[in-house]
Amino acid sequence: MNSAFAYKYDNNDYEIINGEIYMMAKPSMNHQRIAGNIYSKFKQHLKGKRCEAIIDQDVHLSENNNFVPDVMIVCDPEIVEDDGIHGAPDLVVEILSPSTARRDKNEKFFAYEKYGVKEYWIVSPEAKSVDVYLLKDGKFVLDDVYSIYPDYEMKRLSDEEKAEVKYSIKVSLYDDLEVPLVDIFERVK
């Protein structure tokens, strides 16, 4: 029996990335706040719709790739089972932490792309920013970078630059779902 298979039956927090097992540290308070804020916005909007907001649950992409995204939206109820999601979610949110940032931006990024996740958010609690990638022709393309800028930085911007600052993220899955940055980073220190 391979070691990745053995881990499926314990209660530890871990991910399997390209067949390698990575133990997961307990998330920080800011990490949890951001995940909860995004999840509640998604859940509120999706009530009564086909898609479902899910937080902190296993995603089984393959035998060698078992991830635990912070938040996701799944629109195919057939892939939702008691032990997690079996297939690609439609939207995945990963919140960076010192122990996971490299994997979130590299191995997991390419796995989500390979298995067909339509939209991928990488959230930086430190920078209070969100990089949004959309799947186009089988490859992730950076749609935009959304940031909360401190007042002193906003004062430095030209009027044209200020006009281009976006204050909410439009979710590609729905025409009427936008998530304000101030809501994502509410109570984040």
C-alpha cells in the first residue's frame, strides 16, 4: 500500500501534491477570517442556486493530488460526496500562508489548471490583494489583481490610475456576483 493511500484514513490535516504528502499547519486568525468572509459572500449569493459554496474540504483531483482549498464553488452536484469533492471545483480560493504560498502558486496552480478549475483566486493576507486567474483554452490567464491600497498610496495615483482601481471582484461564474474587497479583508489586521 502506498503512503498516500494510508493517509486517506487518518484524521490529520494534510494534502497530497504530485504524490508527496504535506502536513498542514493550523491557519492563522487572519487566514480564517478571510476564508469565512469569502465563504459567507458565496453562500449568501448561491442560496437556492445549483452551485454550492464549500469551505475547507478535500478535493480529490487524482490519486496523487488531494488538496484542501480554503473556499470553493462547485456547480456539479455529482462530484460532491461525503468524503469531499471528486473532480474539479468550478472556482477555488487559496489563501497564502508562509508554509503554503509556494505550493499554492506553483504545484497546485498547475494542477488546478490541468484538471479544469475555471477560476482560481490566490489571496494574500499581507498585501490585502487577490490575484484572479481564469481558465482560457486550458491555461490560466491572469484576469486582474485586486488590492486594497492604503490612503497614502491612493494619494500618489493619477486620476487615470485611480479610475482603474477595482474595489470588488466579479466572479466569472455569475453575472451578478461581485465580492467587495473590504468584505474579504474585514477585520484582517
